[in-house]
Amino acid sequence: MLNLSVTIDKHSGFCFGVVYAIEMAEEILEQEGKLYCLGDIVHNDEEVKRLQAKGLKIINHDTLKGLRNEKVLIRAHGEPPSTYQLALDNNLELIDASCPVVLKLQNRIKNSYDKNEKIYIYGKHGHAEIIGLLGQTHNEAVVFQDIDELELDKLPHKITLYSQTTKSTDKFYQIKEKLESQGIEVEANDTICRQVSNRDAELRDFAKLFDKIIFVAGTKSSNGKVLYEVCKQTNPNTYFVSRPEEVKKEWFNAGESVGICGATSTPMWLMEQVKTIIENF
């Protein structure tokens, strides 16, 4: 036995937006045994499998077009206006679990668009939240993952800058400063969810306390990639896993302390499973 001491970060686990969506889904699944969900309810394969076993059916937008008279869950990431119109046309009952933080951002972007502002959004191309945000501008806003994608000398003199809710706060302000240094007037809207940005500092503090860190997140989670890097920068002995089976015994030495943490899309039950495996080494 390696006699490892293992601690789960109490600040890790689902954000309130994800908790809300999953609670809504579970309630309907208990009553009806079936519910359609537009896209993965959360960017965590293990949690998706758990809910699929209860009757959740994950569909894409093409499948949605062919559905009639059904209930469909809108997940926390939100959807563009076209999805709501399709629901009306197809007599679909939408169970809207869009995160309130995302809905507020959608509304702000729509207001900027209505004022003919030049809108730039710092976010991940093709991400579900970004598709919903772009829909507020008839897909006219410019999305960029990295400032290097922008031809700075060709940008408008004045732009309105927004961010996907799960991006890095530090990076957002670095982008703002870089744009302003090029003589561009930037109306910056820090629209990053504080449940996400606060975890940055909390994880730095947590990662310092242990010999090894196991970061648990889904491979599709944008937030997971950002927070994993935060841990890795603070504690180089940080390992990324998406499933308990991926944890390797050779990562640890006898008597070490191990911290387990995760993304806003990582369920607590999954971190508990990882803890059990490590304790059994």
C-alpha cells in the first residue's frame, strides 16, 4: 500500500447553471422516462452516460428539425433565436435550462447589435455558447480564440468586446490592453462567469497544498482545459484524467498527499470515484 492521503477540493464540481439543467432533466426523466436534450447536457461523457441510462436522448440540430410534439431540453449553454422559432414551428415544448449568466450575455450582445456596434467575442469557435451568442447578431459578430487571428491594422477604430462566460479573465484583459495599444477604442464587457473566474484563484491555492494533483474533467470541456492549465502552472505534478480508469499507480510515491479537483462540468461523484481508486493503491 502507498498510504496516500487524498483530498477533494470542496470548491470543485458543477456550477449552478449545470446543477439547474441536470436537476430539471432528472425530474422529467423520473416522471416520464424519456427526454430529448439538444447537445450534450454537460461536457462530461461520464455524466452524460449516467443520464442516458435514465432515458435522456442526446440529439443534434438536424434531428431537432424532424421532431414534432416532443419535449426538448435546452442546456445551460443557451441557444440562438432560430432554435426557439423551430420549436414553435414544430410544436416542441422547450424545457429551457439556459444559464442565467449566459442569457444575460445574450441580451447584452443583442442590445449592442441593435445599436450597430462592431461586436467582437473572445471565445471558442463552434462552442455551443458561442453559437447562441452569434445568433443574437445574425452571425455578424466576429469570434476569435486568440488575438493573433485578428488583423489588427484592419479592425474598426472602435469595437465592443465581449467574452464567452468560461474564458480566462486574465487573458480577456490582456486582449483588451493589446487592442488599446494598437490605438483601437475598446468598450470591454467582462462577461466571464464569476463562478468560473473565482475558481482560478481557488485552484491556485488548492494546488499548492499537495504533492500531486489529479484534475478531473471531460475532454470536451473548455473550462476544464483552462482550469487544468491553472493547476499545472501552480503545481507541475498535475495530471489530467477524464475517467477513474485513467489514473496510474506509477504517478505516486508512498506517503504523498494528493489533491483532486475538477471543472465546472465535473460531477462530484466522478471525483469521489477517482479518490477511491487512489486510496486503494
